[in-house]
Amino acid sequence: MKLLLRWILNALLLVGIAQLLDGIQLTGIYAALISALILGLVNAVIKPILILLTLPVNILTLGLFTLIINSFLFWFTATIVQGFEVVWFWPAFFGALLMTVGSSIIVTVLYKD
């Protein structure tokens, strides 16, 4: 039940981010739900592989390269999902940053036992 609630809250967070940032567009709640689902899957499957492959760069930048990876995965999700568009790098960067912070807050509130 908490997983379903987390998915819906992440989709609503994505809608809020699209309203806040100019370079990110969503056509509706259906696109937000699919985008949140795909973004979660991409972060669970592809992100660990990319972090492992870029480990030397990540160590040299003290973990800041992870922000670039998050931006790339956010943009990549927008290329997969129809109705979700990110126009260039900086909206993807700030969108991924806001999504990470917001999702962390959602997880903290939902799972604080």
C-alpha cells in the first residue's frame, strides 16, 4: 500500500516540478504516473550500473557526478514517455534535483517507523 502511495505522490511531485520549471512539460496526470513509474524503474536498474561504470569520476568529484547521472536519467525518461518533455540540460538538472529531494522527503514521511 505504501508503494502505491509513494508512486502517486512522486507523480504529483513531478506535476509540481513541471509547473515550477519552464523547460519541463507534462500533458496530464496519466503522463505523470507513467513517468514516475519509468523514472523509478530506470533509477532502480540503470542508475547502479552507471554509478559503477563512472566510479573513478564519481570519486574524483566527491560524488557530485551523481547529479549529472540523475539529470541524464531524468532526461532519458522524458525521451521514453510520450507526454513528458524536458527541453535541455538545465531543466533536467534542476528537475532531477527537486525530484530527488522531494522523493527523499516522501520516503522519510511514509516510512518513519
